[in-house]
Amino acid sequence: MGALSYEFLKQELTGSQKAKPDSYQNSPLYYTITGRKGARLYKSKFSSMVVCEHPHIEQRLMVFPEIGKADYELTASVLNMIDPPKNGVQLARYSAGELETLKRKLENLNYSAVSGVSIVEEHVMDWRYPVHVLDTAKVQALEGKEFKQIRKKFRKAAEHITHIPLNQDNALRLMRATLKFWEGNMIANEKDTDDMSEFYLELFKIMDENPGQVNGLFFMQGRRPVGFTVWDQTAPDISNCFVNLGDTSITGLSDYQMVSVCQDLNKRGIRYLNIGGSEIKSLDDFKIKYQPAESVELLSADVLYRRVENVNISAHTLVESSSYLLP
């Protein structure tokens, strides 16, 4: 399964899709980054869907909800085409309603290799906690007691932090420098992992190959880059925040970044910012304090396959395969 290019996905998805409550599902950038280890786009007359290799679990596939006029006939067909890899097939970012629609479609098939789907708790990806959508005007205003602490931190950080648009000639160089500082902090605090930078490096690659396709802000302390925030726009009134990376040793920087981004988007006439879900509760708590206009619960589910065996045939492993194509 090869990687899908951002340019191809943008051409295939833009303009022909129905807006989803979880706007990341309308984002070519999201699928390109998440499917960096391999992805495939399936299309029918009225809808399309992405299947990709799990970015963090070997030999596991993720199947995303249909885009367009989704009746989930396409998904049911694709699930029956898949030869399930060793670590299974996972439905990813599904709403409860989408999951029920797919279940009914599978149940109505005359024959299905799929015996069912089972909701599982998400432990790895960022929809373990709900996706939150911010009202940019509300965050920009910072009014009321709910925003008291954010106002305080924002004003404190504004005394020594500045921001500039992402469209600088040296954008990628500044982003790479910021990433190196972040990696150093992660190592120093014993929070580093082997793949912790993969997401960012894939983003840099896409930006290098497709200049001008994403927006964002740099955050500077004097001449030193201390953070950057990147987003894309999938509808006239909503953007998706992909990265909000900053130096955690600077008090109030993360709040300064979030408020500054909402200010920038509001000036552009973009009403909402989808800041995604979270893998951990502390990050979810950070997002909730911005008083989301909407929160979207998403689910993961394992696809269960029937095991068909012929008692007259025996099989013995000669060499272990690394490919999910060999069960």
C-alpha cells in the first residue's frame, strides 16, 4: 500500500464532499499525514473513503468514514475486499450514527466476510477524548470569568513573545529549528519516543512540495523561534489546527499561541477553529478551558472477520512475513 500524495487527495476531495461535523474528515492534509506509511482512496459514484496503515501500530489498518453522499455501501464492499492483517482492521473517527449505518449495511448483505464490528476504547490516536471546535470571535474577545486565567497568561506572554505569518521564505528552516528545541526538551524530560517527530517531518515534506497550501503563525522570543501553529481550511467558515508546538518552559506560550491564532482567523472571516481531540486528559482539559462551541465524540471499532478453514488443508509457516497481505 503506497502513500497518497497531498496534491492527488486535494484534487479528489475538494468540492465534491459533504461537510462533516468532524472537519478533519474533509481534510486532504489530515489523510496525507495520517496515511504516511501507506494509504488508499476508494471511490464509488457518490462517495469516497480512505484506508491507511496505522501510523503507530504495525500491521493494522484504519478505515475512515465515507465522504460525500455516504450510505456506507462502499465501506461494506471495501471491508469485504480487505485481507485483514495480523493486528486487525480498525474503524477510525466514526460517529455513533455512522457506525450504526455501517452495521445495518453489513447485516443486509447476502454474504459478508465481516461477522461484526466491536467498539473499542482508543488508546493511541487523538480522538480518545472529544474533538473540540472553538468560536474564534469568542476566544479573541477573552471576555468573562471563564477566560480570566487565559487573559492573564496571554498578556504576560505578549510582553516578550511576538508572532509572524508562516509564509516567510525561511518558514521551514524556522520550523525545523523549533522542532529541534522541542525534541531536546522531550529528551531532557524523558518523554521522547522513536517516532515522536514523524508527524512533523511529514508535514514539512508536504509544505516543501506544496508551497502556500497551509497557513500558520511563527512565535518568536527575540530572534529565537519558540513555537509554530499550522492549520488548513476545509470550508469557508472553519479551519483545522494541525500543529500547536511550543517551548513548554515559557509560561503562557501555549495560550498566547491559541488566542493569536483565533485572532488571525477571525480577521480573515473564519468563524470556527477545529482543534481536534486528545490522547491524554491534560491536553483535553487545556482545550476545554477555551469554552468550545461544539464537541464531537468519535469512536474506534474493531472489524471482526469470519475465519474460514478447510480441515483437509494444513499450513506451516516457513518464513515470517512483514506484509499484511500474507495472513
